[in-house]
Amino acid sequence: MFGACIPVLNLFRRRVTSKKANKGSSLIENKEKVPNKADVRLKLTLITLVQALFGVLFMLLLMTYNGWVILSVCFGMSLGYFLFESRFDTASKQTSILQS
């Protein structure tokens, strides 16, 4: 069930980058503080570090060749993807690439 953590981190990463991309009019209208580039990069770096650590942990778990561990990792990653990944985000990325 550890695999469910990876999509959650991706969801958080997407929110951080979308706030960075939408820092124009919405932040001025709401009178919120514009995030510092160094703060955003630090958060994204920490998220990437956690993802890499989980990736190495999963690799080591899979290298035990224990069938139940392999099934639980695959099931957890699939469940996390199903619950936290959005089809709309993927579709919006594809349309934005096609429009540019």
C-alpha cells in the first residue's frame, strides 16, 4: 500500500506548479503574496527527493521476489493512481501542447 503515496505527491506537485503558472491575475485579485521562486523550487526538490526515495524502496521490495509483497506494491500503486490521478489533467496537458 506504499504505492499510493506516489500519486499523492504528484498531486501536490501539480498544485505547486499550477500556483506558479497562475500567479498572474488570480493572485492580484485575491491580493495574495506571490510565491518566491526559490520557495517553489525548494518544495519541488523535496517532493522529487521523496519520490526518488520511495522509488528505491519499492525497487528493493520488489527485489525480495516475495510474491505477496510484489502484488501489494502493484495493487497500492494502481489504487493510488486510480484515486489521485485525474484524466482531466492529462487531457488539459495534451490540449495545451497541441495549441502551442
